[in-house]
Amino acid sequence: MTRLFERITGLFALWTVLGVGLAWFVPDLFVWIADGRYRPFGQPLISVMLGVVMLGMGITLSFDDFRRVLAMPRQVLAGVVLQFTIMPLAGFASAWAFALEPGLAVGLILVACCPGGTASNVISYLARADVALSVTMTMASTLVAIILTPMLTGVLAGVFIEIDRWNLFREMIAVVLVPVVAGVAMNRYLPRATRLVGAVSPLVSVVFVVLIVSAIIARSKPLIELHADVLLIAVFALHAAGFGLGYLLSRMMHLGEAPARTISIEVGMQNSGLGASLASSPAFARQFPDPAQAALAPVPAAISAVMHVLIGSLLASIWNRRQPSDRRPGQFP
């Protein structure tokens, strides 16, 4: 059963594309997730689902995983620095170069300032990269993002509208830090329950991320149709810059082929579910003077979720044909 779950989880890119395609043609199947009719624990359903995803990430982590950062400090530091320089600057540059409307520009910058997503671990495995480094970078960038995502979004997106950084920080605490810490504690103090939950949590995480992205697509279909041409190009430019510069700058820093592939994937693939959740929150929407622009903000994150798995899967299929000589043994966790 575990092997079956791993195979299904490994097809994350396929499920994302299928979910988004279904949401486009039959939006009523997904729109209920994002329209606010369901509020578990008094919170938007998307935020609760993302919290479950982050809890799933947390229960896969142990204190040994945190020690791994010390075992590969140069690669992790390089990856995190590139993550939070290349992508935010590329997001701002794309928003400016393509003259995006304020809602789209802010949404694109927000997702660009998010950490790497867990789907990058799957892509790293398929690309014959360093999976241990990928998992460590995802963890490190997620924790660092609690501070850097609100700060960078406030600076860069603040060119278009005034950003409430403290609200973003509170959102990051609620939907990222608390679930991850709870997951780590559960792994440490409730190992038997963690093993039971951990068997299905990767699959649940994939399902929830696909549902979040599909719901944004379903709710925003008219807006996507109106802005599809420029938006698709801007999102592609963002992720192409992340994958390309992540690899090139890693090699320029004299990192090996396997770490360079890993950093390329980690930088190029964002936690689009987090970006969609943050941009969909009522508090974030209230920052926009125009409600129509607020409705545009989650759209880039939804497009991003599809774009980065397509580019990442293409790169993985190319890199999979050539085993890097410096790749360390590793399996998808």
C-alpha cells in the first residue's frame, strides 16, 4: 500500500494538470473550496487545507533533518540565498516588464517571495539530483520564509499597493510555522501515530494542493480568460528565470552537478499553494482599494502551480537520462 501511495504521489505533476483542466471545463466541481461557504474552525477552507499540507511536511521532519543543514551548510546557504533573491527580483521584473495590473503584479510578486514547494522533492528524485539536499532546502526555505516572505513582499509589491507586512507575518505563523512545529513535535513524541499518519500524509498533501490550485482556477476563470496572454508569459518568465539562474549561478559558485540541479529545481518551484492561500485571505484582499484587483491576486499563484511542474517535469526528463557523477544516494522520502 505504501508503494502504491508513493507512485500516486510521484505523479503530482499529472494530477495538477488534470485537476486544473477539469476545473477549467467543470468549475462547479471545485469553486466551493474557494468561495467561502465552508469555514472550518472559523477559517477559510483553503487556509485549513494548506495547514494540513504543512502539518504533513512537519511530520516527515526529525531533529536529524535540522542537523543536516550543518552537514551541508554551503549548499543549503547558497540555495536559500538564491531562492530569496532570484525569484523575488524576477517576480518584480516580470510584473514591471509586462505592465501587469496591480492585482496580478502583487499576486505574482507574492508567489515569487514564497519558499520552495514540496513537489520539488519529487522532481529532484526524477532528475537524479540530490534528494537529501532538496528536502533540507525545502525545510530551510520554508522556515526562513516566515520572516522573508512578508518582508520581501512588502518591499517589492509595495510599489503597487501598500502591503500590511504584519498581517502577512501572522498568516505565515498560522499556516506555516504552527503546523510544521506541531508536525515535528508529533514525530518526536508520538512516533506510532506519526507512522500511521505519515503513510498517507504525502498523498493527502498532493490532493489538497491540487484542490487549492484547481479551486482558484475555477473561481477565477473569467479573469484568467481576460488576462491569459500576458499572465502566462509573465509566469513562464518568472519560473524560467528561477530554474535557469538557479542552475547557472550554482555552477558559477563551483557547486557540483547534482547540487546545481537540486538548487535549480528548488529555486524554480515555488510553494504555489501557500501563495494562493495568502492571496485569497480576506485580510489580504482588504489591502486593495479596488475589489476587482483583489480578485486578481490569487490567479498568478494558480497559474504558477501548473507552470512550474511542467517546466520541472521537462527538466527532470532531460536530466534523468544522465546520472551526475557526484550524486549521493537518496530516495524520495
